[in-house]
Amino acid sequence: MILRTLGGKKPRIRALLFVALFFAANTTLFSFWAPNVQAYVPSTGENNQQPVFWMGSNCVYVQPHSQGSDDIEDGSDIEAIQRSAQNWQSATRGCSFMRIIVHGPKNNAVPGFSKSGSNENVVFWHEQKCPEEKTSNEDEPCWEYDLNAAAITTVFYVDDPKSSDDGRILDADIEINGASFSFSTTGNKTKTDVENTVTHEMGHLLGLDHPCGDGARSPLPKDHNGDPIPSCTPRWGLPSGMVDTTMYNFADLGETKKRTPEEDDIQGICDTYPLAEDPGVCVEADLSNGGCDGCSTNHDASQFPSSWAWVGTQLLLAMLFGFFVLPIWKKF
Amino acid sequence: MNLPNQGLKSAPKSRTLPGTSTRAPGKARWRTDTTRYFEPEQRNQVSLKTMPGDGRGFWDRLTDYPATVIIRNVKALLFVTTLLVCVVFNPAHATVMLNLNLYQLVGRSDAIFAGKVIKVVSRWTNDQRRIVTDNTFVVSQGIYGIGNGQTVTVRTLGGTVNGIGMRVSGSPKMRRGDQTILFIEKRGSHRYVVGMQQGVFQIYQDIAGQAKVRRDLHGVTFTKSTKPRTDFTPTLLNDFVTQIHQTISTCNLDKSRCAQL
């Protein structure tokens, strides 16, 4: 029946049905492929390119500043931060000990690192950019980063190959550019979604990096298998599961799909903080906490299919359609 | 004189369909050396698996078609596939960083130059709460706002001091000896790269020994309604410098085109 329809005399309908059939076959094929896509990219230190992660605690405390975003008046911005933490915990509960605990908001939380005092992992909206004459020791916080950056996560860690704490994260702050960007918690298509953004940034806070690279970098970052990460372009050449991950580099305004960690993201957290190596304590990080002997990562996930394999399969599929389906259209 | 079909890309082609040949019956014919097809009276003899219609098998029917027809269909299919891929997998916009095109990079820059990193020093900021890295360049080719041979220090976020590292995704990282084209702006008392990694183009030699530029955007997450310029492919250095000069001229004439956030 379908073939008879395809072979009908209305070329537009025939063309549309062909495209639909081709897409269905394509989707079916890659639905089998996508679940095998398991790779993540750990954040690494500057000097020895070793992964950085939290040690000696089965939790990370996050401290939102009470002012939140001035685009959101109903307090849902703080709730969105809490949901972002819950999203990670819900997704990784079965295989990871790590939890993100969001404190109640307070008004004296300050981003940055203190070498002597305690450090808080702050979520902070900057609502004004720094004046030209701003000096770095002024008290009033302002967005002193690039104006085109909507959010930045700064991670402080031990970068000393001789230390048993090498790679240990000490502090991580999420700073959000409210001076240049508008935020929403409702998935508004013209604004940046708080939960989507903060869930992504919390991935950085936990020690995950973006899964693909745009352009050339020397040395090219590597995924957890030790393989160079694929280029983000062409996007259609990426494994299909990658673009849906929370740590994927790109997102639309109003996008909400990064709110939910995907398989690769979960694998990253569960390999880095596996249940079997739960330190059993939940403490704030500082340099005096000591190391963690059992915090090495487990890597047994499969590799990405290469972009060229994907392209090749697309061409093969198109050829198969051309040889076996089109002649039938013509004839029937 | 205008003919009715003159606007067509190609005039309709006449073609001989299977079964309409005027050749002598009973003589097998070969087209384009690859696809063999038979005259009507031969078809019943080669039927393998019957189907409703004319009693012939699928594979027999397939061989009825000359290779040119199939190849033409494959071309159409590849076109449709490409179209489909472009539509379905169109790159999205981004959340964490606004994408800058070359006009916007130029519009934000106080200086543009090609240079070589001669010194990299990381240190704590005055308030001791962040680590920054000061990268000193010798300008080998001043393109805008700076002259050849000058030295300039560009600040980047992150670095390592006395065993403590600070890492910021998307912040450019320089190494001594790196050769780059930089787009820089002054913020406060320091110079920074425009658009974080977006304002850094690495200079390198290709296999043929030609100087080229390329860009690394790993770590940057884009936002806003413009498509990310992730399609910057390695380009000859001289061509890129020429392109920058042209963009500067355009920006001088039409400042709105290089407008900022």
C-alpha cells in the first residue's frame, strides 16, 4: 500500500513520503547506535592534564546569593538552582555517592577563593558590569569578565604533581552575567533558562568538561577513554546522543533539555564518584582535609563512533534507498 | 526570442524506457556497461520471484533500469539527504556565551595584531581571590591600533600559582612560543582577549609550509540567537589579515554592522 502510494502520480506527495521514509529509517538505525555513545570529558589541570575532582567528601555545598536574578521576582531562580542540584542527584543516585547540597540563600556570599578562610561554592548574579576605572580590590562586585559570556564557572584545585591532593577541587563558583543577559525559569524562548544553565555549570563544578571541541586546540582535549574529542562541527557528524547531553557545548535560548543529565553525563559522575568509593563524610573542602586514596576513576565505557563512520553510514543508507526503493517507485 | 522552456535548468530529455525499444526482439542489450535489460518477451523467462502486476520478480524489475536512471536517482537522493541533514541537524544557538562574528570581533577590539608569546606569568589578583595570567607578546604584524615590534601584555583568566590552579572553561590559554592573531580590548587597566577564546586565532605552518590560522573554541558555550561561528576553517594567514583589513574598512563606514551587545 505504501509503495503504491509512493508510486502515485503526485510527485510532491511522493517526495514527501520518500523523505519521511528515509528519515524514519535513519532514526531507527541511529536509535540502535545512540545508546552505545558513552564518553565524557573530564576537566583537567593546566600543568599535567590530569582530571580534577572533589576528594574526601561525598557532597558539595553550593551557596546561592540571596539577590538572585533581578529578572525574576518570585524567587523561582533560587528554586531553579535547587532543582539543578536535584537533577544531578536524581540521575546519578544509583551509581554515585556525590550529592550537591544547596544551602539557603544568604546575602554575604562572595565568589572567589580564599587561601586562608573557608570557601563557599557560590552562585552569584552580577547585575552590573564593571566601570572602566574599576580596580580589582573594590568591594562592590561587578561583571568583570567578557560581556558576551552569560555564565562562568571558576574552579580552584590543587595543581601540584608532587602532592597527594593533585587534582583536588577546592572551590568552584558559578557567576552569571545578569548585566547583559535576561533570565527566566519558565523556558521562555527569548531568555536564558536558569535551570538549564545552572545544571550545565554544575557539571563543570563537579569536574566535567564539554564533550566536543570547536576548532583546533593543541593539545586536543581527550575524553575519558584517552581519545581526542571530536570536533563540534559538522554537528551532523557528531554521535547523535552527544547533542542531547547536559555538557554539550551549545544550547538554544529557552532550551530546557540540559536540565536533565543524559547517559554520558551520568557516566562521567558515576566514574568519578562511584558508590563503592564513598568516603562516608560530607564536609566542606579546604586544604587541610587531607587526600583521598580511593578516588581514582574507573573507565570502561565504549568509545564514540567516529564522525566519518557516521557520514559513511548516511551515504550507504542513501545508496541503498536509491538502488532499492526508487526503482520500485518508478515502476509501481 | 524567448522559448517557453528557456528558464529551465535543463530541457526535458527524451529517454528510452524498458520495453519501448525498437531493437530486434530476442536480443539482449547492455546499457552503460553495467545494467543489463531485456526485451519484453525475454522477461518472463528470467522471472525468479513473482509479484502482483506482470508476474516478474523484484530483482528482475530492478535490472530493467539503466544505470543512468539509477545514478540520477542517487544524485537526487544525496541532495535530499544533504538537505535533510542540514534542516534536522542545524547547529543550535548557545547558553553561556554570545557568539561574535568577525565584524563584532573587530568592532569590540582596541587592537588587533599577529604576535608571538614571549612570557607567561600567572599571579593572584590584588584581592587575592582569583588567579590571572599575564601573557606578553611581541607584535610581529600590527593590524590595527598597534605597531610592529611593540610588546603588549594580555590578561587571561586562570592559571597556576604555587600549586593552586584556577580553571575557567572558555578562557584562552597561551604558551610561550605560541604565535597567534589576537583581538584585544582594554577593560579597566588591563587588556583582555575579546570574546575569550573567540578572539584567538592560532598561526601554524601546514604541510606545504604555508602560514595558516585556525581557531580553538573548546570550552566556550554559546548563546543568543545568532548561529555560532564554529565553521571557521583553517585559512591562509595573509588572506585572513586581508579579510580583517576589509572588515575594519567596513566597520569604519558602517558602525552599526559592528555593533556590540
